[in-house]
Amino acid sequence: MALQDVFEDFKKSKAVLKKIHDDTVEYFGEIVRKLSDKGTADIAEELRYKTLAVQASPNEVQVMVQTAAMADAHLEFDNALAELLYTAKEKKKVTDLFDQEPALIFVGQTNCGKSSIINELLGCKALPTSDQPSTARIVRVCHAEEPYCRLVDIGGKTLEEIKMKGKNGNIIPRKKIELKSEDRGDPSKVGAIVETGLNIEFLKCGVTIIDSPGRNENKALDNLVKKQLENPQAFVIYVVDGHDLFTEQDREVLNEMTPAGTDSSIFFVVSKLEPEDRTESSDEDDESSRHAASAKARKMREKERELQERKKKRVYERLVKNGHFSSQQPMNQNEQFHGLSAWRIKKYHAMKKKNPKASLEEFTDYTEAFERFQISLKKFAEESLRARIECGCKTLVRVLSRCLDFFIQKANVLKSGKKQILKTLETLLRQEQQVHENVIRDLQDEKLAISLQELLSDAIIGARDDILKEAGDFEYVLTEFSIPSSGHVKGKAAVTCCRDQIARMVVNKLQGEINQTLTMIFRSRDLFLVHLKDDVEQIQREITRDNEIPSAAIALGKSLVSSYEAQITFSQRDRALSRLIKKSIGQFYKAICNPIDTLTKAISGEVPVGSKKWKTNVASDVLAEVDPSDMAQRITTSLKQHFCKCHKEFTGEIEKVQGLFDRGQTIKDMQRKTVLGFAPSLALLEMLAYGVMDRFKFGFPAKGERIGTGAQGEVFACDNIKTPEGRSCVVKVVSVASEEVLKDLTLELHNTR
């Protein structure tokens, strides 16, 4: 694989990873939308908390939990759920791959030979070269189907279109790269960059080559170079002039670059390894002809070889002393240190072009050195770029696996929770049955009726004085007539109205006393039903939606909470028992009405309805007509009928709720269905991310001999991939009929990986 193939492979892998990233972001948005329903709000909240725990330290999480407990409230987060599922920090690790393209950045002092090395890598002369310094602006070279060259400002705005030079129109004019002395104080001109697009095979892989100006020429230029070095996908080739060797200026520049973390990505190249007495003013002149091979020439090659080693050794020793390499690492085994002669390589290609069959042995050292440089750079770029792809893949796998594992675990919890609720329902049913049997047995016992009669008698006697006092102070509410100041009225209607209002007051007071008496009798049962009510309400919250409550759950809440508790407490919520008591009291009220009616009919003249005595007498007559024995019998019979009716309704509704579970129509079933619906798509995205990593790690599996078949597919030997122990692997080929089948298969892989 050539260097450009490495960048091409990275380009393709990055495109796949970007698609996985985009699909992940999109699908997480879909998850958030589906979890926005009230029925799954608790799952979304739990997912927020568990995801936040991944980002926060243990102490921070503990503080959050304690704060929530003290507030007795659910945790609320400012972050959107989608951002918590895939955090900004995690996204940045992945998207950093997409924001920048890989680049080879050539750095070095002015006229150190950077442009010549770039031309050899490109395989053509694109940048002007000369023994005289030429680079004063940053030059960016990338691929373009239609070649172009332009001068752009720091924001990318085109300042000038530049016409290319050369026979093929692919050479940047030197004057457009050079910065005039009068322009060096103008920030807009100093900050301008030469951007060139060339239709060259090497550049098709997506790599950008950057030729930087010499450092410390201009502060603004230095800042531009620093900006280029911030690219996380940049590979720095630091070129040391083989004539000047390692200077103090080189040391300062490298020390400045090292804290930025670029040291481990620096390739060092000692340029101009050829003798300094070569006669060539410019590579734009005609090539001198080669002399015939001679003994003198061979001797010169030996001297050149010794010269190359001396130059490289001197620079290497300086780099070791400066801390860029370990003293234990031999120079010739260090793949990040090289010596080149672009001038010799250029001559070699020119002469080879003229005579392809020529041996050109005098260039062997230079061509081998350049080949070693390319191989080492390719290997380093391949390892570095794959490591960056792997980092992005691992981040995506971690994000997807975390979310996928949560949903699988949640589905299992919901399944076990469903079983637990069914057990709870059976327990509640048994408890209610026992309570019902006990209360019916008590109501059938005559001792309860006698006790109730005694309690009612005591209650009525105890309340008599208060009732009579309140009757004496009673204020009528009259709409059809009024009572004169004398307090006397005539007419049957007026007297009857006043009498009825006092009688209703007495009945209401008696009803309150009866309520208190029954509450006292059934106090223990009432306390039990309070707990039973809480359990039923909890189940109702877990199995129903707020905006889509099943009728069975409504009836369950009504029969267990309203009817039973209201019957015991005689609260206004229990309209059924309230009507029962009013009906019972109304019957004895009818009985006591007749004597008063008879008395009213005999009235001829005014009646002192406004006097305390008359009102007290009416109340006293009503109380006198109350028969506690009859009332006790009526209440006992009515309660027995009502409790039996409620018990039957309760057991019927429990069966309906159990039917909801059997049919999978509870909120837990719907939550589980929703949660499990996320898993296959997440598993597919996870598998795709794993696939990118596995291809780098193992390569594509090659099918060998078929060794078996199964229900899902065929199994083949895979000799090109070995286990860590050195054993051959196998490859399973599965026919996938649809995307849904593929998703299910990847979910199975997740569970077995």
C-alpha cells in the first residue's frame, strides 16, 4: 500500500464513520421524541440520570442524589436528553475527524529544501525551487479536477486568481509566493495564503500538503504556521538544512512546537545530503549530461556516503541532546529520522526518463533513502490515522453500547416488574377477600347490631343538648315568605317550611353522629383499607397512562378507593353510602312527620316559629321519634348489601386488570415494547462502528474451505485471520433478507460479543 493509498483508505473509513455518527445523532433524536410521551417519562428521567453519571464524578453524582432526596423531587437537567445520550465531549472526539483533513506539513528554516521534497512526493514540479530562498507565504496544495491557484486571506476570501506557469500549467509562480519587503508590515498581505488545486494522483486521497515559510521571519507568519499545526490530523515533516545542519534557530522552533504535543508526530528529514559543490543555479535550467562511470566516480560515491552519514549523525546527536529522541535508539533504526537529497532524486528521475534502461548506480543510496522515507511515513501515517479512526469508533461504540445496554436492562426490569405486579395483585385480592369475609361475619352477628344500637343511643343522647341548643339559635333560610319581627306566622306552608328546615338540621346532626359511630366501629378495617388504597393507586400509576387510562383501571380505583373508604368514613365522596344513610334516616323522619302534620292541621291562628321554645320543641319531637334499634338494623342490613356489591365489583375489576397483563396492554408492556424497539437499530449502528475497527485490526475475512452449515448460514475456514494464540478463525456467511433481519442479527451479536 502506497502513502496515497493510506490516505485514501482513511478518507473512506472517515466517510463511513461520519455516516454512523450522523445516523446516531438522528436516531437519538428519534429516541428522545418517543420518550417524550408521559407514559415513558420515567424511563427518560432514569436514562438522563444514568447518562449524567457517566460524565460526572462520583462525588458530583452523590451531591445530585442528595439534593434530589432533600427536595423530594425528580432530578431535572438543563441539558437535552439527546445531548446527554451523546455528550458534547464525546461528539467532539468523533467530529474532530470530520472537521479537518489529513495534512503533511513541511516546516523548517528558509531555503532548507522543503519545496524540493514536496515536489518529489507529488511526482511533479508544482512548487518553484532554487538555491535562493523563495517561500515566504504558506502554500496549501490539495486535489482538484480542474487546476487552480489563488491568493486567499485568513478567512478564505479570494484576493487574487493566479495564473499557473510551466509546460503543463501546474507550477506556482515564485513571485506570488515571495513576500515583498514593503508588504511584510501589512497584516492582510502577510496573512494571505497561496491555495493550489492540482489534478495529481497522489492528492486524490484527500491529503493536503502545506509548505510553510521559514520560522521567525515574521510574527504574523509564525502565528499562521502555528494555526496549521493545530490540525489533529497533521503530520509534521521538519526539514533540517544539510548544509547548515542543526542550528540554534532549529532548536528554538522545535522547543516551541513540542509543548503543543506535536513532537510525537514529527518526522525529521536532513535535506541536501549531496556535496555542497554541486553546480546548479536553479532546477529550471537544463540538466547537465552524465559522465561515464569511472573509478573516480565510484570513489566519489564512497565519499558522498560518508558525508551523508556525518551530516545525519551530527543532526541526530543534536536531536537526542534536545530530547526529541532517546539516546538508546540507533539512528539508522529510527523510522522518524531520515536523510534525503531531493536534488539527486530529481536528477535520477530526469536521467531515467531519458534512458529507462540505465543502471544509475550512483543514485542508489539516494533512491533507497527516499523509498525508506516514503515507507516509514506511510507506516506512521497508517498507524496514526487508524488510531484516530479507532478512537472515533470506540467512542461511538461506547455511546451506543451504553444506551443499548440500558434499554435491554430496562426491558428485563419491566418484564420482572410485570411479574411482581401480578403477584401483588394476587396478594391484594386475598387480603380483600379476608377483610370482606370478616366484615360480613361481623355484620351477621347480632351482637354487632346490639352494640351499634347502644352506640347510636349513646351518641343521640350525647348530642341532644347540642342539637337542641343549635335548634334554638337556628336561622331560617326563606325565599317565598318572611317572618315578621314578632316571630309569628300564619298558614300551613310557612309553618311547614320552618319545621322542615329544623328537621333537616336535626337529621344532619344525627348523620354526623352515625358517621362517627360507624368510623369508630370499623376503625381497624379503615386503617387497612388506607394501605390497600395506596397499593392500588401505585399499581394504577404503573399500568396506566395519564392521558389514556383503561376503563378497568378506572373501575379498580373507584371500587377500591372511593366505595370502600367512603362507606367507612361516610365522607361526601361516598355518595352511595351517604344516600343509604339519608334514605334510612328519611324513613324514620317520615314517621315523625305525621304527628307534626296532624298538629299543624289543627292550628288555627299564628304559630311562634321564631321563638327558641318552638324551634327547640320541634327538634325535641324529631329526636323523640328516632328509634336507635330500628336504625341499627337498617344500617347493618344496608352495609352488608353494599359491601357484598363492592366486593363483587372489586374482584371483577381485578380480573380485568389481570386481563390487561395477559393481553400486554399495560403501561409496562407498552414501555417494554418501546424500549425493545430501540435495541435493533442501536445494535446495527454499534456493529457498523465495530466493523470499521475490525477491518483495521483483522482485515477482510477470506473464505476458505466450507466446514459446516447451520440454520442461519454457512461456516468457512478463515486462514487470513488468527486468534492471539495463533489459531485460524472461522467466518460465518449469513443471508440477510431485509434490514429488519439484519438489525435482529446485530442485536444477537451484541448479546454474544
